[in-house]
Amino acid sequence: MNLTRIGFIGLGAMGFPMAQNLVKSGFELHVTAHRNRTPVEELKKAGAIEESQVAEIVANCQILISILPADREMESVLLSDDVLNRLTPDHILIEMTSGSPEMMKRVNVIYRERGVRVLDAPVSGGTIGAKRGTLTVMAGGEAEILEVCRPCLDVMAENIYLVGTVGAGKAIKAINQMLAGIHMLASAEAVALAEKLEIDKEILKQVIGKSSGASWMLLNKADTLINRDFAPGFKLSLMKKDIQIAVNEGAEIELPLASFALQNFADSETENGELDFSAVAKKVLS
Ligand code: NDP
């Protein structure tokens, strides 16, 4: 069956361009405003249908997509009585938030009780990947459900990996974010030292890029760090939330670098939480 009616919840830095790509590709998109009306107005111009509330989105869609900030919003939105009362066994949930594996599994159990099929599908690739439709999806769930969802995922993503059962997507995303946070701190120190030693920034990227110290983060975020351009992007508060998930998941093992990274992002959050996560580098890039 061709599923063309999509409900989209979470029209932020990621969700808005993802939703734009869906509506441009011909999907019937149902949206509603939370606080900021701008993305809804823009999507309506492209053909999306505005609903009065999230429950109406659910009532009018076949596939419900959510990409919300964190567990708290997953719980308050996806597990609200209004939403749960509108779910039917015909619905599929594609849950794309970088939340915890526990919250994802909890949503799955409650949705399954109502016959709803669930795909855990967090993403990587940033706002540029969201705009270009080149995200990486880390899917947790059943292969048949992924296949049903694939036509709409293909519009948003270039790489789609089935990584395990529901919750495994959120788990591998947390591992990725743990690495990304650590690599950001390491990249900031590399740039700080290069500036102190008067190494040309293009030479730094070119030579390290072909050497054993290279990382995606240094190669892609060096300019941000050098220019002290901390406009988001991916908010520092969200990165702190992601590393916290990894540290919580690893509570019974030693994760000294992740714990150190978490402390740095937490220390920076009050002042820089709404800036790009690279703003954690302010401490070393004086
Ligand atoms: P944003 O803060 O930009 O967007 C969050 C969106 O959720 C906003 O549209 C907000 O609406 C909406 N929202 C918040 N609470 C509710 C609610 N109760 N009901 C309905 N809508 C709500 O976050 P991002 O888009 O950057 O991130 C979303 C998720 O994707 C996060 O889990 C993040 O970690 C992950 N992610 C982000 C990446 C990035 O580069 N930004 C990359 C990969 C993953 P409003 O603004 O109106 O309040």
C-alpha cells in the first residue's frame, strides 16, 4: 500500500527542512504550530495542510513522523491522551528524535498495544543534510516496517541503516553523539594549538586531513572554530543532552572521555546553550 499522508511533529532546525522535502516530493503533509508559526506558514505555501492541534494531525495521517528536542517532549507529545486516543492499527510512527533508548522502547510498547507499527529512526547529517535530503538514518525496528517507510525516508536521507530492534537506533545515535562531542573538544584544542604555533588554517586542514589525527569534526568544523562563528546549527544544549544519554547508558562501565565531555558541555550550557555546539570551544579559543 502506498502511504502518502504524513503527519509531521517538530518543525525545528531539522524537522522544517525535512518536512519541506516531503511536501516538495508530493506527500500530503499535515502540520501544526507549536510556538513558532513561521515553519507552518512556509510549509503551507508549499502545499502542506495546517491542523489545529497534534491530535488532528494524527487523525489525518497514515505515517506520523516526530523529531522533537528530547525525551521530555517525546513523552508529553507522543504519549498524551489526545494523541493516543487517535491512534489506530493503520498508523505507523517514524520517531526521529535523538532521545534515549528507554523512552523509545516505552513509546513502542504503548503504541504496539494499539496496533501501531513503530520505526525508531534518529538521524545524523545536520541541518545541511536535512536541507539536501542526504541524512543518515539509524533505524531500529522490523525490516518490513522499514520497507513500508522507505519511500518517505528516501526523500530525507541518503543512507538508511537497519541497526537492530526498536531502541537500537537511539542507542547508536547516542554513541555517535558521544564521539562527536569528544571530537569537538579535541578539534578545538587542535585549532587553539595551531593558532599558537602560527600554522596556516588551510595547511592544517589539508595535512591533518591526510594524517592519522584526522576526524570528520576537525575537517568540517575547523572553519567554524577558526572564525568563532557559533550560530546554530546544532544547539549546544542538544549536544549536552545527547552525551548525557550516552553517559547514562554507560553508567556501569568506565567512560572517562564521555564524562569529561559531558562536564564541559554542562559547564557551557547556561551561557551558550542556544549557540552551536562548537561554542563549547570558547574555553580554549580565547
Ligand atoms: P529545534 O530546537 O530546532 O526544534 C525542535 C522543534 O520541536 C521546534 O519546532 C519546536 O517548536 C518543536 N517542539 C518542541 N516542543 C514541542 C511540543 N511539545 N509539541 C510540538 N512541537 C514541539 O531542534 P532540532 O531540530 O535541532 O533537533 C530536533 C532533534 O533532532 C533533537 O533530538 C536533536 O538532538 C536531533 N538532531 C539535531 C541535529 C541538528 O543539527 N540540529 C542533527 C541531528 C539530530 P517551537 O520552536 O515552536 O517551540
